[in-house]
Amino acid sequence: MTAKENARDNTVRTFVPVERVALMEALVSLVELPDPDRALLDQFEDIMGDGGLRSASPRLQADLDWLEFDSENTDYDGTDWATPLRGLLGFQCIDALNFFGICSGGDWEVPVYYILYHDGVHVRGYIPHEGNPYNDDVNRAYGNVENIGEFDDNGKWIAQPDADVLNARKRFPAGMHNQNVTEGNDLSWERLVNPADIRADIVKNIQQGVAAPPPSKHERSLTYLLENRHTRYLEWVEPHPASGPEGNDLTAHVTLRATVHDCVNMSRLQARAAGRPTQGGDADHLSNFIAINWAEIVKETR
């Protein structure tokens, strides 16, 4: 893994409360259509697996991928290894915010905690800063740097604290007391993580507000969109290559917006490149564009 530029979004977010079952249904819908003949919780547990839906949509990727951490080990009920965060894992509710808490990390990493929630329009992801151990100087999980040091005059290797240890000393002085380690992957997660601070971070940075209601069923219909193709807009997120200050490779998540008319024509261009017909079939072109780009309808302003 390479270090990332500091790209954490520090903007305070707002949400409109949704019921826990609505959140669960929205999470399942990111992967597959909910099966009315099966228990929703069973469907949700089937699609979780490793990764915790981190890549289920471009919006979630944009919310979570600014921090480098692996999903090799994932705990979302506190019965495996993330017991200190049991009160924040799985489906939880804080001040009307229903969310799903997850803890993930690679074998060599100190785990990272994050949540999935619904803001009233979109499924979002959020990684708390306070009380959540990771290297905020380079935005990556502790444990992803090589051991550093030097040989003394007798040829003995003398290890020096790596960047993760130095960052942990700065962020978690109490938790680092008597932790005589030189490498990030030897840090004690249990002594660094602070559930109370994580909870306070969520309360501070995701606040209840009033959001525009989502488009109605009629407004979501292809017929309606095509009839209003010059005044209705679609919005989607695309990854673009970028570079950090040290020349390291980054991925920028860019939000794009265009009229339905332009989206249909962009879909026609893709059809032409693939040798498919470009005339007619506007509904098919629009449907393909929405599906391929995970495009969402921008709520109409009245």
C-alpha cells in the first residue's frame, strides 16, 4: 500500500432518521433485490462477508477509500475479536441515527472502525477520527510501514520507532503508556481504541437535519425522465487518477451531473463503440446508463 494524501472530509453531515429495517433493506439493495420470501436479516448476513460492503457503490467508496485499510479480518458483532467496541458494532442507534458498525483490518494491521448509515437519501459510510486508531498523518491503518533503524558500531541492529508509533504517541498518549514497541503492527489496539470518543465523534459530525425527500416513484420512472429530459438531471461518481504531494498515486472520486438528454447521448456513444444500434431505444439507453454508472436522480426543485 502507498500513503495517501490527507483527504478526510471534515464537513459536518446531516441525516434524516430512517428505521433500522429501512437501513437494512437499503444495504441489501446495494447488492441484490431483496427477496420477499426470505428474512431480510438472513439476506443481509449473506451479502456482508469480508469487506463489509465497502465497494458496494461509488458513493461508499468515496466515503471510505480515503483511508487505506484491509478487510481481511472483519468483525461486526463483537463476538469475534473486537469486543471493546461491542456497543458500537452491528446495528446501533445514537440520537436517532441508525447505523451499522464494522471493524476491519489485515493480519498485519491495527483494525479500523467505520459505520454505514442512511442519510435519508443515500447509503453513506463514515470513519470516525476521535478514538479510532489509524495514522492520520498519511491516512492508513497502523502497521503498513517497514521497520526502520540502523546498525551500531558492533553491527547490532537498533530499531527506531516507525511513523505509526510516532503518530500513535501523538494521538493516544495514555494508550501508549508503557507500550515499548517500534513497529506499527505491534501496537495494542485494545489499549488505543476509545469507544466513548468514537461515539462522541459520530454525534458531533453526523447531525440530524432536514433533507429533500427522494424522488417519487413517478419521478423515478423512465417515461417521466425522458419526457423531461432537458430539465431533469442524473448524478454519479467516477474515479479519476490523481497524485499526492510526494508523487504517490491517488484515486479522486469526482461527482458528475448531466441532463437526462446528455446521459442518453453518452449511452449512445458507448453503444456505437460496441457496434450496437444508436437510433431509437431511448429508454434502453437511459436504463443502461443508470445501471452502468450507478447514477442517481437529482431531486427536482419546486
